[in-house]
Amino acid sequence: MNNRVKFYSWLIAQLGRRRMTFAEIADAWMDATANVYREELTLRSFHRYRNAIESQLGFMVECGGKADGYRYYIRKDPVECDEITEWLLSALRLASLHDMLQYHNKVMLEAPPRNSEYLDDILCAIDKQYQLKFHYATPYGGEKDIMLSPAFVRLFKQRWYVIGVNENEQVRCLPFDRIAFMEVVCKRHPLSAKMKRLLTPDNFYDGCFGIMRMEDEQIENIRIRAFYPEYNLIEEVPLHESQHKVKESDDGLYREYTLAVRPSRDFLQELLWHGRNIVVLKPESLKRLMIDILKDMMQSYETGECRNGEEDL
């Protein structure tokens, strides 16, 4: 990555923390680890980069004027700066680590999503309304060929998924890492009007947690209780965008939250991941389901036998 692009992400991060004069920016850039070649920042280049940051990323680098000591600060465009912009900035910051990682063992990373090389072809097929032909391995060890009209992709827990419609007009959600072979069928095959309305990220995953939509699960008003210190964690990283705090105990031992979410397998697994630190209060049906799951887990630990309901599959 060239120094210009590294400078963009570096400057946004710096001005996101404090206001700085041009002299302070230029001095800090000379010592920045992102400035691998120690290139001096000129005022002319700085203004050129300011314009590029606004036009390409939607962040405005503005000057506070004489009363503010001519210090620069970041102002976000509420229209242009969305989640895509934040992802782009994150990607730029990670890419800028490349030079340092060649020489220093300073960063420990999670494993990247597998088969991400398919992403360009799948996005191209979505844009041009082409079909995809997969040789696909099922979770149960079988293999099959699938024709899919893709609608959108999603990244969830280090896996890329493509969501679309198969030749039987059934909605499928397929992880990239189960694709053994893929080709783009370069012939337009538009989605039906009904599927176009359904298969947008906001519509398809309305009220969902995770990758599973589960048609038979309706959105439920769920109330949970989180105990100290777990409630600090779920307030920093909410379980779902609908999470809302509704009560706190006088002694500070617990807080209660409501969520409007489909109680899918992904969501139940997330609740179980928090162990004894979170309990379901309402609805009663979900509370009983969680109790039954925990009882099955206890029996599985005691006997070593399968109690997940899939013994006969």
C-alpha cells in the first residue's frame, strides 16, 4: 500500500482523537509507523489529501479557524459515512500493517475467512444478474451440484455466505468454505419481483441473529437478565441491534434487557455462550426451551451420549 492511502487512515484516526494544527500533523506523520519511507508532509499535499478523504471516504477534514488555533478536526458526512465506510477504513488500517508485519511479531490475528477468492466473481454475478454453478459439500458429508441466482453476501463469524435462490425457487444460504468448484454462468437470470423484495440484507435478516433466518420462527419480544460483570460486555458489544436496557437492580448485581429477535439456533447458541451469566426471563416458551437444552447438555456430559435431537439423522 502506498503512503498516500496509509496517510488517509492514519489522519482520520489521529483527528478522531484530538484536534491538531498542520505543524502537529506534519511532525506526528514523520514519526508514524505507517510512514515507512519517512516522507515529509507538505502543506500542498495535505490539502490535496484532505479533498481526497472527503470525496472517497465521506470524512471532512475541517479547520477550526483563528479562534481555535487553526486546528484541524474530523466531521463525518451523515449520508456518506455508513457501515461500508467504517469497513473500508478498517481494511485500510489492516493493510497498512503489512510493512510492519514483515519485520515484527506484534500482531496476533484470527484465521481469515476461507475461499474469499470467490468473492469478486460472486459480487460480479450479483451485479450482472448471472447465475452461479456450484459443486457443494453439505454439512452431512454429501455432495451436490447447485445452480444459484445470488442476491447478496454476508460475513458472519469468519465465514462468507452467499444468499440466493436455487432452480426450485428456494432460498439458500451457502458458506463459501463448502464450495469445491464454482463457475459463473454468463447469461442473465433475474430474480422474480417477490424475491427481489425479500432478498435484501435488511428484509431477509429482519429480527435475525446470525446467519440462520428460520422461516418458522417469528420475531419475539425477549427479556433477559445479565449479571455483573457480563452486562458490561453486552453493553459494549450488544447481542442484537434491538437490545434495550429496561431495569437495573439496586445492588448493581444484574441488569435486564429486551430484544426483538427470532429465537433461532444461532441466537440460542449465543445465549449459551454466555453460560450462567445470562438467563432468559420471557417468553416462558423460550425460557423452558433453554432449560430443556441445558438438561440435555447435562445428560450428554454425564453419559457421553448424543442429546441434540439429531441422533437418528
